Amino acid sequence: MTASVTARRLAAAALAAGALVSGAALPATAADHARPHHPQVEISRVQYDSPGRDDRSNRSLNKEWVELTNTTRYAVNLDGWTLRDESGHTYTFDHYRLAGRATVRIHTGEGRDTRADLFQDRRAYVWNNDHDTATLRNDHGRFVDDESWGHRRGGRH
């Protein structure tokens, strides 16, 4: 092998190694934006303006809800996960598993929890009609998904 061929191979190997190291050294935020994030559980719908009069009746409160959908085939343990509004009203999931490809509604008012419906047992509305953000976090406090409405351009979403 000639010296020039050896030198070219060494240079190519050094460039390849440098590319690998620089790719691994990217900050996590840059790597996160490289591909779209698809959460296992997502906020699929929000009914923030309870139909009819806002009279704080339990019936009206339960017509205000947030829907979560498990987009995978596997059950997800939501124990300790939280659903929160911008004002800090927080619902914490307690011993609940969302089945694969299933949906659950979290109602504001009082009721009896089932597989498809959970209740925050509140006596006042949570979700603002004009603007708000529903934020879902896992049991480690990490962001999972959010849904906003009524915010002006440049606001949160």
C-alpha cells in the first residue's frame, strides 16, 4: 500500500469518527427536534365550555372534560400522572391504567370513576372558556402533552 492511500484512509477514518462524536455531542434539545414527538398518551379533545348555563350544578360541571387517548397497543399506568390548567388546578391520577387504544374522559364534577370516565370531584369549573391550557405530565413530572385554546399569536400553546 502506498503512503498516499494510507494517508487518505486515515483521513477518512478521522472524519468519520469526528462526525460520530459531533452527532453524539448535540444537546438533547437539538436531538429532540430532529424527529417529531408522538406521546403514548395524548390529550385528544377538550370540552372547556360546558354546554348550557354555567350554573355550577354537578351536571354542568361534568359536561366540562378533558379526553386522553392511549395511541399504543399497550396499557399505560397513569398512577401519579397529573392534568393541570394554567391557574394551577391539578388532578392527579390514582391507580388508573389506560388500556391500549383506549380513551378516558376526566370530568370536572363529582361522580363514580369507571374505565372510560374519571371525576375530579370539584364544585367549581376548572377550564376557562376564553383561554387556557391543559397540560399532562407523567409521574416523574415530565411533560407529555398539552392543548391550548383562545391564546393570541405568540402566546402559549
